[in-house]
Amino acid sequence: MLTDLRQRLHAIRSAEMPVEQAYGVIKRKSARFSAEATGARFYCPVCGSWYRSFAAFGLRGRPNARCPGCGSLERHRFLWLYMMGRQRILRPGSRILHVAPEACIQQRLLRDFRVRYLGIDRYDDDANAEQQDLTDLPYTDNAFDVVICNHVLEHIPDDRKAIAEISRVLNPNGHALIMVPIDRDRQSTYEDSEITAPSERHKAFGHPYHVRVCGWDYADRIREMGMAVFEAHSTDIPEHRRRINRINRTVLYDCTATRS
Ligand SMILES: [Zn+2]
């Protein structure tokens, strides 16, 4: 991701936690599975297919989390529904900056929308993305109409600087769609820069790559960096639809730059 991943990856590999366990790596099933699916219960809005089941994913193996066709997770499906439901976010010719791009979202945007798309990642060589540091972007002010930054900021020690960069490159009429994992029982975000070992971070923050646990006040941190934040809650989607799309309780920050 966007921090010192290579170093920590080595620590995890050598001593602490298999990468497969950290990321719940699974082998994707063929999209042809959808054609064979009889009695399909779940629909993935990202790849537009029905499935009998989704794959387990995550440290605790959440059941029916990952789409076997496109690899989308619950948060990707919510993000996609939100983007599709608010047509003013995606327009023909929109300039999109996709941070640490998820392949499922990237592929749909490139395939089905006439947008000007740029993916960036700090380290990932396989992500079909430019290698850039989110805390120090080389782009001009107002360069993008949409910024997508999904589960990235919890990996970045100086996340305020990253948020400031997102705000800077965002067109004042544009939208930054930001998601972080929220501990729903926590009001205040918890972080401690002294905690650096993957195993200690896992204990303190719930994940060996995370540098904080985000609470409900995280939206205020974004506001402090110069953006207005609309909090979109997945629970606003009807319950039966969340069940079919396998969308969990989460929140998406729809952010707009407040400068003129
Ligand atoms: Zn899918």
C-alpha cells in the first residue's frame, strides 16, 4: 500500500503472520461460475452477475464477502452503488484519480465509462497504476473531478497530509469518495506512532498494516483539512438489497473541496 509496505511485508513473512492470512488471499473462481449458478442468491453490482455464494475474506474469514467473479468486497459494492446512484459524480470526460485501485472498480470504469482515468499506487507493480506518493502528488491543483480513495488512509502515518493533497488536486465542483474502516464502537480515532511492529499493530489497530483505528470522528479530520463531508451510510440501502448485494454496515465519505 502507501506506506513502508515492503519492510513490513518482510517482517510479516519472516516472523509474524503469513501474508495469505493477513489479506485472506484466495484464488478467484472463473466468471463462468455465474452461468452455472442455479438458485443464485447473491448479485454483484460491480460485475453485474448472480452467484450462489461469495467467497470468505479477511482475517476472520467473513463469509460471503468476496465476489467470485470480479473480486469485489462489500465496500466496493457499496461504493459502486453509491457512484451509480449519484449521476453527477460520474460524467462523460470526468477526470478520475483512483488511489490504490481495486481491479474490479478500475475495470468497470475503463470498460463502460468515457472517463479520463488515472490509477496511482505507492508500491504495487501489478495494479496498472502510476507509482506515486499520496502525501506528495505531482499533479496541479484542481486536476481531478473524482478521487476514489478506498481503505488507504488507515495505512498512512501522515494521513492529514494525504487528505490535504486529495483536497488540493480535487476540482471544487468534484467529489472525493473516501472510505476507511470504522470501529463502530469507537467515537475517537486511536493512533500511536510508537507502535510500529506488525504484530503490535495487529494487536492495537486490528491489522498488521494499519497505523490507527478510525472512530466516528474521522469525518472531522477530513473537514479540518478543507473539505465538506457528506456521510453516506450503507444502512440507508434497503435491508433486502444489502442482503442480496452482500453489503455490510459501513460509511462512505463523499467529500467536496470548500475552497473557491
Ligand atoms: Zn463481481
